[in-house]
Amino acid sequence: MASIQKQGQKWRAQVARKGVRRSAVWDTKREAQRWADRVESEIDAGMLLGRTFKEAADHYVRTVSSGKPDPAWEQRRFNAFMEYFTPDTPLESITTAHLGLWRDWRMKGDKDRQAVTGATVLREINLMRHMFSLARDEWKWIQSSPFTGLRMPEDGDPRTQVWRWQQMKRVLRADRDGKTAEVIKAFRIALHTSLRLKEVLEGRYDPARRVMLLGGATRTKGDGKKLVEVPVPRRAAKLFPATFTVGSNEASTLFCRLCDQLLIDGLTFHDTRATALTLLARRMDVMTLARISRHKDLNLLLRTYYRETVDDISARI
């Protein structure tokens, strides 16, 4: 039988059955009893003999990630997490100390695996912490979250790199065919519009209004669920219509390979966003720029995406 005891203004239910122990706190005695009966039934059916990380990740993707713009990204993060913690690792066995070792492992890298930045680890921690919080508070699979007390990595300074004309020309004049040629065209569009790679490849252009329509996986977290409309500068309008067969992941790989071939180091496709916004800032006010970039925080726009150097500003004033 389960033990139901009053604890302050709430009720604690404790179940100990077949070597499995579970405990949870509820607002009412009826909720506590209902939960205890369900847990005992699951234990008797062999369903609750220690939830694994993979079970939690699959449940999160199915019930939470599926409602987000890009569930595939979260699935890849869970897969990367399982490179360190095996899929059958019980959730309750993962401690704060284990997570600290995983954090250092992600940031250190080795001969077979590239190190990632503190910002990347922070994004992964936010995802995993949410899953563990749900497993504790809503699913009642674990007693506590191991992320409590975990030291966060340094976010690091924002990137300052921008594409210079000489580097742009080397990419734009590269004689390539097939999907690499598509990536070069996406690069040209991104330099004019500040759109991200996925947005260029999967967005829908409306020539009558000269706007790019972004929906589904092309929306970012801050965009919400509504269809996003991004104004397209006149200089970029002539680059449309554009049809792409390459996917965003493959395009990213092809672009990195192209940069290696052209001996361009230290620059990424995403740097085109900051480059475009920095150039557009010379022709328009900050509120219009924020509307194009979809930044609700002007400090983020200034700190991260406006990358004009003091020397550049001095040379043109």
C-alpha cells in the first residue's frame, strides 16, 4: 500500500514496490492517491523500473519539441547528449557531478571531436534542464533535477567578424555547379537581406510586396507561431525568384568546404547576417533595422550584430 501523509498544506505520496521507490507532493489527498495508484499499476506492469534518459528524451520530443518551430534541432541535441550518457542511463543516476564532467567534455574536445563554445553548451543546458524539470515537476519521474547548482560555462564575447569585399568576391566568383552553386546564390541573398541560411533556403518570396514570408521551421523562438514577414531591399529583389534543392544542413557543410577551398578562415555563413545588418545600418534608422532583423532587444542588435569597427566609422565621418 502507498503511504499518503499530510505535509504542511500539501500531501506527500510514497510508493515502495518491487524495489522501486517513488515519492511526490500534491495539493490534495485525492491527487496524491490517484498518482500512487497509477504508479503502483505501472510498477506491477513492469513499466516503471527506472526511466532512462532515452525514454525521457523521446517523451520530450513527442510532447514538447513537436510544438516548436524546429524539433529536429532539439532531437540532435539529445543525440549529442547520448554520446556521453548512454541511452539506457537511468535518469535518477545522473548527478550534478556527472553533468559537470559532461560540460567540460563538450568544451574540451579531442582528436575525434571538435570542441564547442560556451554559448553552445549553454543552449544545450537550457534544453536539458527544461526536460529534467518536467521529469521532476510534471511527469514525476525523478525526485530532483541534477541541474540545480551546476556551474554555467562562460558565454564568451560576441563575434566581431564581418565579410570584407575581397572575401565576398572570392565566394561569389567561385566557379561551382550543382548544390554548391545554390549555396553561393544563398550567400548573395543573405548579404543583401540579413536572412539566415535556413530562412533563405526555405522562405517564400512575395514579389508583389517585396517581402520574404517565413513559417514553420524557419521561424525563430522569438518569432512565435505566426507567419513572419521580412522586408527585402530593392537590391536583393532581382535575386528572386530563387529555387533551392539543397537542405540547410547540407548547405552549411558545402559552404564550410567551399571556404576551405578558397582559403577563407574564421568566417561562417551566419556572419553574413551581421555583415548585412552592419551595411544596412548606414542607410536606415535603428528602428527600421530592428524591424528587418526582428530583434526585440536593441542592445542585442548593437552588441552582437552591428560589427562596424571604430576605424571603419572614423574613415567615413
